[in-house]
Amino acid sequence: MASAAEQLAKNADWGALAKATELKKRLFFVMGALLVYRLGTYVPVPGIDPHVWNQIFTQKGGGILDMFNMFSGGALKRMTIFALNIMPYISASIIMQMATSMSPKLEALKKEGESGRNKINQYTRYFTVLLAAIQAWGLAVGLESMQGVGGGSAVIDPGLFFRISTVITIVGGTVFLMWLGEQITARGVGNGISLIIFAGIVAELPRAIFSTLELGRQGTFNPLQLLLLVAMVVGVIILIVFVERASRRVVVQYPKRQQGNRMMGGETNHIPLKINTSGVIPPIFASSLLLLPLTIIGFTGAEGGDFTASMAQYLRHGQPLYMFLYGSLIVFFAFFYTAIVFNPEENADMLRKYGGFVPGIRPGKNTADHLDYILTRITAIGALYLVLICLLPEFLIAKYSMPFYFGGTSLLIVVTVTMDTVAQIHSHLIAHQYEGLIKKAKLRGRRG
């Protein structure tokens, strides 16, 4: 069976895509959903003066706002219905996962299977609405206090009606994106939430490239620095691909057993433990947590001596406090999410149930401790890799004022989501070839 799967994997080419009707439907659905998302990033919030807001955003850019704008695909800069993007849902997911690991009731609910997971997902949706409402209210209040260069207000008609309408509009946009992401996951290819963030970053890349070339033309940095930027981007992409495909294989053996007159088993298999088991989740979660409590900071009109203005200054890219908090949160979520994805005790019990064992290690608790030891070491390497990827380009961005889209976080999201989506498409193609072989075998059997 394994050799057949390997042969199919070698023979699965993109020419088979024309025959895979189900896969084509899924891909068209993903493209249509992402097109709807991109159109929504141009639908403005009612009551905003776009010219004044553009002045304010340009004036206050360079820190939290630019990062938020990157994840929203430019929707925040245009102040549209998707200004918060999917970030409240990600924040709610973080908090619910933490609560699940600490609360016995939620842990028991998670172990109930599909029904329990559906209930937890429903709680996450309710919490998303609450977080989005709080952030949207803070955004509306902050907008009312903002003024442009000429003293004009960002809000045409401030008041309670504007605040309520803004909350309803932005929360509705966030809930729609949450639903759209779930539909992409269920009816499309890849993870819907990741693809929405991916689409927002990729859509703004041409503009980022143009602005970088314009900075070079204006003499902000010379051609050598441009070449160094290109070399950095290429190097980061190569490192991401190399590490994301790397894994530590734990050898597992199955003893021989006799069934009737036949000797079964005696096979050697392996458990692939990825170096970066958590994938792109830690940088997204870390960015989301940095944005959640500090959203209002970027929208205050405070003077330089105020606490909020000072915090906004310290949390700019390249600042020590921002680097420390971002790196620490990435390391924390790398270990936290890996612990959720891979449970050594459950895997050790599963091995013992089917008679498998790691050579030289006793089944049961010893196997679980061995797997935990290996996983801890490779997760430390993976966390260090994520911190390096996400923080190293930030120094260059802060120093040369280059667009955020060339940062390690955005490149990591783009490359990782692309690799994951291509892998899922490839799996669909292999499954389609399996179905074709089974149909041919049935036809030959009937003729025989």
C-alpha cells in the first residue's frame, strides 16, 4: 500500500487537475470567496471623511496601525467594514484554547467529540462578537477625537448614532469574515482564516514593491541596499521552506504476530515530528495579542507626554519593548500550540494499543516521556527559528522605513499558507487518482 501511494504521489501532476471536477469546484469557491473579501475591503464605514482619515493615518502610521493595516489587507487605511479583519476571531480562539486547557469542564467538553467541539466553536463565535464590539466601540470613540492637518474631523457627524452604526457595521463585517473563513475551510481547499489573512497581505504586495522602488528613486536608500533587501527576502523564504519541511522521525516497530497460517506485522514505521509543529499560528497569535489591548493607543490624540503616546512610541517596530514582547509571545505560543496539537501521552497509549513501540523504550509512560523530551527540544529549535524569522527583518524595516509586507511575519504567513494549500491540492489530486484506479478495477472485474 505504501509503495502504491508513493507511486501515485510521483505520478500526480497538475495536468490531472482538469479531470478532478470536485477539486476544481473547491478552488473556484475559494477564489470567489476571496474576491468577495477583497471587494469588502473597499466598502467604507458610513460617516467617515476619507480625505481627513487618510491624513491622520499617514501622520500616525509606523507602529501598531501599520501592523493592523497589514493584517487587514489595507482595510484599516481605507476605514472599511472589514477594518478589524479576522483578528477578533483569532483573539477569541486564543482565549478559548487557553480556557480549555485550564478549565476541566471545557476540557471534558472537548473530549466529547464532534458535538463538544461544535459547542466550543459556538462559544468562540459569541466571544468574537463581544471582542469585535469592544474594539469597534473604541475605534468609533477614537475616530471622533481625531483631527486632520487643517483641523477637520475624521467623523462627519459625531455622536451616539455614529458610534452605534460604526459598531454594527464593523462587527457585522468581522462576523461575515468569520463565517466566510469557515465556509472556505469546509467547502474549499486550505484553512479559511489563514487564506483570508494571506489574501490581504498578497493583495498589498504590489503596492509595497512600488513604494520601495519609489524610496530607492528618491534616494532614501541606494541600489546596494535594495539588493540587500531582495537577498534578505529570498534568504528568509528559503529558510522558511527548509524548516517547514524538516521533521524528526521517531522510529516505531510493530512485533510479528500469527493470524491463522500467516505471519502478520513485523513492520517498521515512524512518527514524523515537525520542527515547527505550530506552523504560522504563534506569530499570528502574538500579533493579535499585541494589537488587542493597544488598539485604542493608535487612535488617541494624546500628546507626547501622555502614557498612551509613550506606549505607542515604545511599541513601534524596532523598539526594544516591542521586540521583547513579540519574541516572548511567539516562544510562548510555539510551546502552547504544540502542546495542544500533539499529546505525547495519547500517542503513547495509541502505540501501546496497537502493539507498537519505540526501540529501546518501554511502552506507556516511558514512551510518553521520550516523545515529550524529543518534542520539547525540537519545539525550542522551532520557536528560535520563528523569533529569528519574525524579528530580524523588523530591524531593517525600522532602520530603512521599508514596507511591513517585507517583514518576517508577512513572509512566513504567505510562504506557509502557500505550502499548506499546495499540499492539500496535491492530496486531492492523489485521492482523485485513487478513485480513478478503483473505478477501473471495478470495470475490469465486471468484464471478467
